Amino acid sequence: MSPTFRSLSNSNYRIYAAGGVISNVGTWMQRVAQDWLVLVLSAGSGMALGITTGLQFLPFLLLSPFAGLVADRVSKRRLLQLTNVAMAVPALLLGLLAVTGTVEIWHVYVLAFVLGSASAFDAPARQSFVSEIVDRDDLTNAVGLNSASFNAARLVGPGLAGVLIAAFGGGAAGTGWVILLNGLTYIGPILALQALDRAALDTPDPLRREPGLVREGVRYLRGRPDLMLVLGVIFAVGTFGMNFQLTSALMATEVFGKGPAEYGLLGTVLAVGSLSGALLAARRARVRHRMVIGAAVALGLLQITAGLAPSYVVFALLTPLIGLTALTVVTSANAYMQLHTDAGMRGRVMSLYLMVFMGGVPLGAPVIGWIGEVLGARWTLLVSGSLVLTGTLLSVALFLRARERAGEPRVRLLPVLTPAGATE
């Protein structure tokens, strides 16, 4: 089997991945439909779009440490089945409200927060569950393939959502049918998790019940400058560099005057680059700091360039490159955190990672939405790219300072930053 797909030789992983593909398509359909529903209900308000995105990711900031502790204490397989049910309920309810014409903007806000709360418990369990399915040597590959699956679904989901919304009239009812379809797709992972061979899973012993376990995870991270560097970069990228749905919606509608089909197409072409980045990551045997940092710098520069795009076509051509660099950052950071963390700490560490990565969205999305409303859509990308660059370089500087204080040798993270020293 090709090295890119070697994890698929594991039958449990094949089943798990198949269930994920079904749900991922629905997830991308809902992301487009929900954003379009907000634009319809708010008369194109960028602030409303930012608030919705922020509310959906706010639970990661509030609940992730506790969610990671739960993931270390209980069966991750069973927990994932419960979280998929919990994510299906708000999707089905929002879809019904939209289809029946009774939906209001506050409904979207509340249900986005409920969906995000379920996702906050799902994410750390899902991220760390991969290490129970595949061997350590295949972990980087499996993480890459998970990202590839997520972004292969993005090739289909946004475009299909745009077509379906347009086919149903482009209004709230059209978005409702798409959101209902997403609610049904959660059946896929629930059945896949039930079908796994539990005897073949490498399930660690449940975490002991005692006070201070969350603080223990924080102390563990603070004592690891290498992990703190990754967290710093991923905070900058997650907070300011991953608002693609928001920035693309504003650019498509305000700058280029396009409709739902063209907006959905932007999500599809973004997935071309994201899928490429995920497949390239799956081929790597090792993950280094330089990969995370270099991709983050490239992402910031590409976002600034996209903000200056003179036409829809140029913007669409830049979008796959943004997707490639963003997925390279995310996949490399994820794999590095899992591979360099003790097994007994993995659930808590990954929950803190996700709190930093996805919990930053509630901070960044409303700000970016406000910038789009006050200064214009182009500034959402210009400011986002600049902040990604600033956050990445600041994280590198703090890491190098920590190593210097500890008397450790200098490392070459980026040639322009440390022209001398050993490579890492």
C-alpha cells in the first residue's frame, strides 16, 4: 500500500474513517448553509456572521479543559457516540425552524452555541482516539488522513450546499433543508464506532479520580517550551487565520457581487489546497517545528495577498494555496502535540491544544466581522494575515528566549530568524 494511505491497512481505522467521511460532508454543507442563513436574516451583516462563528467556538474556550479530563476518564468510543447524537439534535432543530419559516437570528446564535458545546466534548476525544486505533509509527499518517478526509468532504460539501440552497430559492428555507441533511449524517460515525473491533483498540487505563488533574496538564505544558511554541503559533492561526467562511462570504458578496453558488465554490476550491496539504502531511514520517512555523508565515502572506485580489477569479486561484498552508500548519501541529506527549496526558494536552486553537475563534471572529463591517471586506484578510505573521514571529522569539535562558543550544527554526545554530 502507498505510504500515503498506510493507516488504511488497519481495519478499525478504515471503518472509523468511513463514518467520518459521511459526517464531514454534512458538516461542510451546514457551515455554508448556516453562514448563508445568517446573511439572509441579518441583511448581510458581517458582525452577525462573526458573532455566530464566535458563539459556535466559544465552548472550546470555556469547556475544553474539562472535556479533555472527561476524555481521559471514560471510553472515548462511547463518548464519541454520545457527542455525535448531541451534535445532531441542534442541527435538526435549526433545520426545522428554517424550513418552516419560523427561524430568527437569535435561534441561530443559541443553537450554534449548543452545537459548539457538543463539539467541545467531541474534539479532544476524537483527536486522542486516533492513537488508540493505530500504532505510534502510523499516528502522523492517520492524523494526515483524517485531515484529508475532512477536506475531501470540503470538495463536495460547500459546492453541493450552494447548489441546493440556490435550487430551493436561496432563502432561509433552502438553507434549512441543507442543515437537516447534516443532522442525518451523524448516523454514519455513530454506526462506525459501534462496528469497531474493541479488542484491537489500544485503550489506556481510565484516569484516576483526584483533584488537580487539569492543573497537572497545564503544568506539563508550561514545562515544555517546544509544545508552548506550537500552541503560540496555533493560537495566532486559529484566532485570526482560520475565518475562511466569514472572509470568503464577505469577499464574495460585498467585493465581487456573487451569490450562494459562487460562495459555495470558494469553499470547494479552498478544499483542493487543504486536501493537498493533508495528503502531503500524511506522507511525512517526522514533524518539525520549522514545518509549523514556515507554513504559518506563508499563510499570513497569502491572506494579505488575497485581500488585495483584483477579481473573483484571482481570489479563487489564491484560495487553494491558503487552504494548503493552513492545513499544513494544523496537521503538523496536531501530529507534533500527540507524538511528543505522554499517553496519560494526551487527552488533557489535546483539549488544551483545542482550547487554544478553536477557543481563539470567539475572540477573533467578531473582531474580523466588525472590521469587515467598518473598513470593508478586504481589510478582514489584510488584518488577519498581519496578525498571523505577528503572532507566529512572537511565538518563535519567546521560544528562543526560553531556550537561551535554559542554556540550551540554538536551533534553526527559520533561516532568517536564527542564521546560526543546529537544525531541529
